Amino acid sequence: MDFIKIAKEVLEIEAKELLKYANNLGSEIESAIDIIMKIKGKLIVTGVGKSGLVGAKIAATLASTGTSSFFLHPTEAMHGDLGMIGHDDGVLAISYSGESEELIKILPHIKRFNIPLIGMAKDKNSSLGKYSDVFLSIKIDKEACPLDTAPTSSTTLTLGVGDALAVCLMKKRKFKKSDFASFHPGGSLGKQLFIKVSDLMRVNNIPIVSEDTKLKDAIVIMSEGRLGNVLITNKDKKLAGLLSDGDLRRALLKNDFSLEDRVLKYACLNPKVLNNQNLLASDALKIVEQYKIQLLVVTDKKGYIDGVLHIHALVEAGIK
């Protein structure tokens, strides 16, 4: 059995349905956008079975892209949750047949309160179609299922129309990348746009020695600090240098190397420094990667040490 051929046929069938729909879009999509934009409350998405599963995804997409929305199962609505639909809300109801019993039962209650209803089904003359203020046809010619029965092309089209609505609403609301990040603070984009150096830098138990400290003593402090680095301050307690484990390895190769020397002799006297704790962590990572270093020292404008930012903290926080 040629599964590659079968899979290709499935994708081609569903793609054809999407393209056919795209080439026959009418003004009803604009009417749906208009209704949703006028809603003062939430857009409640509802549906049963596969339509319900797709509806839940549509609601999630809408909610994360600026349109306040949630999914409500019709059965739960009939058993008390109908009160979750307020007078300022709108409803997007999905049923391919347009006759799903559980869904049709709640429609009279929705219309009784003059709540705007957007229906998605294959037939405008279905029960759902007749109740709808705006009707979006999701009729297809062929399911990808070889028996032409299991929802495949129809659910793909429904999902696609839901995505189209979400993107149109994003454009209408001028929804920006920063807005998206606000709805996804734990996502990679949210982390890039909101997590600052101050959120990740280490401020306690920082390995620091004075410039007069002997190398052998500085190594002990470095080991206890578990950062692979030790910071060095001058007599005014300002940053004077930094000794990394790499600096130490290079020092071992010097003919005049001595553990009795002052640590400053082997240190980097111009380490990379940040004096802006409000800098985005993602921008700090760019500096780390550019200079191929492990640690950034964070100071105030006068050179006093506020903390350190280690590459491990950036990686663990998922900063990219």
C-alpha cells in the first residue's frame, strides 16, 4: 500500500477545498468582522463533536490575538452555563450539518436576548442558518476520508475560516507583535519583549575580590562563587577587572606565572559591562554571543557593581 500517495491525496483534497473557498469569498466575512468588532463583551464559540473541537481552537486563537473569546459546549449551556453568555456578548456557532440537536436547542435562548449570532454550516437553509444574523458557508464538495463521511476537509475548512477571521480582526485592531507578546508572556516572543536584565541577573553571593588579592585566594573565591569568574574591585569599590576561568588557563601557560601574584595581573581589565538593568534580556544575549563570553557585569553609571548576568541564566529562562 502506497501511504505516501494516500497522504498526498488527502492533503491535495483538503487544499482544493480551501482554495475553492478562498476564490469564492463574499461580503459575509466582512459582515462577521463588523459584528465581532461591535461586540462590547466576549465572542462565545460553541459547537458539538468535531465542530466543537475546532471551535475550541478558534476561540483560543481569537483570545490570544486580541478578541476576547471562550468556548462553551452547548450541553453545558443547557445545564446552567447559558448564563455565561451576557447581553453584550456575541456567539459564533459551528455545525457542519446545521442541525446538531444540542446546539439548536440553545439558539432560541440566545436570540431571545438579541445576542448577535454568526453561524457556520454547509446550508444556509439549515436550522442554524435560519437563526444566524450572519451566515458563513463551510460547504465542501468532498471529504478527504475515502468513505466521504469522517469530517476531514470540512473541519480543515472550518479551522481555516476561523483563522481568517482571527487575522482579519488582528488587522482591524492593529494588533502588533508587542500586543501578541502581552497575551503570551511565557512564550518565546513574550520573553524576548518583556524579560529584562534585572529579572535574571544575580545580585547575591557574587564572587568579588579587591585588586590587591593574591591569585591563589581569588581562585578560592571563584570556585565558591560557581560562576567561573571572579570580579575585581579597586580601592573605591568600583569594578576594576574580571578574572575568568579562561583567563586563568591562559595564565598557567606564562613562564612567570605565580599564585602569589596579584589577581589583577592576569585579569581582563576591560570586561563587558552593562549599566542598564532595563535592557531586554534578549539584547543582553546578543552581546554575550557577539563577544563569546559567559558573564556580563551589571553596574550603575558610576561603575559600582549591581549584579552579574550569566549565560546559563539566559538559557534557563528560554531567552533566544
